[in-house]
Amino acid sequence: MKGFKNTWIITEEGLVKTSLTYDDKFQTIGQNEEGLEELPEDYIVVPGFIDEHIHGAAGSDAMDGTKEDLAKIAKALASEGTTAFLATTMTQSPENIISALKAVKDYMEEAPTNGAEILGVHLEGPFISKDFVGAQPIEYVAAPQVETFKKYQAASGNHIKIVTLAPEVEHAEVLIKYLKDNHIIASIGHTNAKYEDVLRAVKAGATNATHTYNAMKPLHHREIGTVGSAFLFDELTCECICDGIHVSAPAIKLLYKNKPVGKMVLITDAMRAKHMPDGISELGGQVVIVKNGEARLENGTLAGSVLKMNKAVANVVKFLDLPLAEVVKMASLYVAKNLGVDDTLGSIKEGKRADFVILDKEYNVVKTVRAGQVIFER
């Protein structure tokens, strides 16, 4: 039996010094057995991170449309403690989106085990607002149509888990209701939605907000917009890119303060330049310049991030002065609950899959384990 003894471990109850045994699943917590490893005093075992919004890494992007690129992303994410993720697409031509979705379908059917697991797809666009395209190419923005979505879902092998859309656009409400009925998360994002638009969307079944603050109508005291509505509606789980670039530390603190426990989750929204040197990169056919941790289009628009999940966790501990045990849940258990996979993933608990990360005192990743097997070791 593999495991650790006398080791700092973050369970659902918090940070405890105890023992842990596992094979492909966690077997026991708090039961000492012979031959267990004792980690250095300053190491902490935490649940594997889950990234519900990640486009690419290591020079590859989910839109590249190949299993090889998805494998490169999966392997790179393991080095930052991520054990599961949603391959995230972007607004592009229908042909390119379908190609990307088919690649995810093929990859998931092969089910490789040597990197982070792809749990499905986050379809970010094309059903967005032309007023808030962000770094997405405006020429491919499309009207929200159930029939169009059905084609994308078929291409993915029914693996689309989240759809980002602008609820104020005509026919969006019909699509939101369809997504809810089919147990797919409708996420409000890249949107000029006012309070009334968000209210209708929530009533129709929207439950998520895409990279809160970014590419959405801001808060104003006479019209609270999308941002204010994200604060207001407890039904909405709010993604946040906690790199200190996309969202300032006080804004992250404000979001956390306004959401119920479990309703703020960490994402990276990273693009192919993550894990790569500074320089020229690409996003959706657009030139991206990466410098000092910032990825921007030539016109200065932020173009996704190069944020690593372990760094996001470290940032939130620092920005919000919160215990690590609570912040880790924002990158694991709360995401698992949002995606409906918390019965098997998201926390260190007996019977759940043995996905975990060993961090040092600086939150650097020492080792990443998925289903009991090492997928990264520094």
C-alpha cells in the first residue's frame, strides 16, 4: 500500500497532520500502516487542482485540433498540480471549432493516463457579444442557436460541459434553457448584459460567470451590469483569473466577500504561451505578445493568461490572507462541485480517486499524482 505518515494533508475538514494510504483511490486517512513514506516537514499534500477554463500551454492550444496538442497541454498542466481540466475552445469558424471538438472526443476515447485528465469541453463562444469580444475574433461571433450547439455537441461526443454565452443576445434564453435541461452549465461571459438580462438568464438556468470582471459589463451604481449581478446572484459560481493582472487584488477580495462559500473558483484561462519563454505567440490567428507574465494582442487587449494554477493558489493566499486549506478548495473541491464530479474528484477523502499534489512551503509543485500514478515529479 502506498501512502504517507505524519504528514501535513488538506482534507475536506482542513489542514491536518495525519497518515494517508492510497492505490488508485484514497484508502485510509489517519490509519498508520507499515512502510509509509514520511515527507519533509514543510511539504503539504493537497487535492489535485481542476481547471474548468484553460485554452492551452507549452506551445499548444485546444483549437489546434490534434490529440498530440491536447497531450502536450495535459502533460504541462500536471507540472502545476492540475490533475483534471476542461479543454477550452474559443470563437472561431464552425469548421475550426468542430475540428477541435472532434480531437477532444478522440483524445477522451483513448483516455491516456500520462497527464492531467480532460473531463470535457468548455465552449467559450461563439455565442458571445460583439461589444465584449475581448481577445476573440469578432468576425466569427455567432447567434446563439440550439441547432448550432447540437452540431458542436455531436462533434464533441457529448463532452461539452460549459458554454460561455452573452444572455442579452436574441435567442440566448432559449439556448440557456436547453443547456439546463441537458445538464450543461450555461456561463455568462463576454457580455454586455444588464441586471435584467442576468436575472432572466439565471431564471432560465444559468449558473456560472466566465472569468468574472473580464469581458463583461462593469458595475455602475445606477445599472449594476454583469459584474454587479455576478456579485448579487448566489446561483452564479464565479470564475476568477487570480494573476493580479486580469483582476487586481482588491477586486478579487471584493468578489470573494460577495459570494457564498464555494461560489468562487480559480481558473487560469491560460493560452499556448504558458510554460513558454516571453516573446511572440498566437491566439485564434491573432498575434500575441508575451512579456513579464502578461499576454496581450498588438492593440493591448489582454489575451488570456500564462498563469499556472499553483501560482493562482499562492496569489489568493497572499491577496486575501486566507488559509491555504480554503484557497485550495477554490481550485479543487468547489470546481468539482460546479462540474458535478465531486463524488469522485476534488478532495482527499476515502473512496475518492487518488488525485493529489505535493507542494513545498513556496507552493511549488514537488509531485502530481492522478489515480495513484505519478504524472509529474520535479
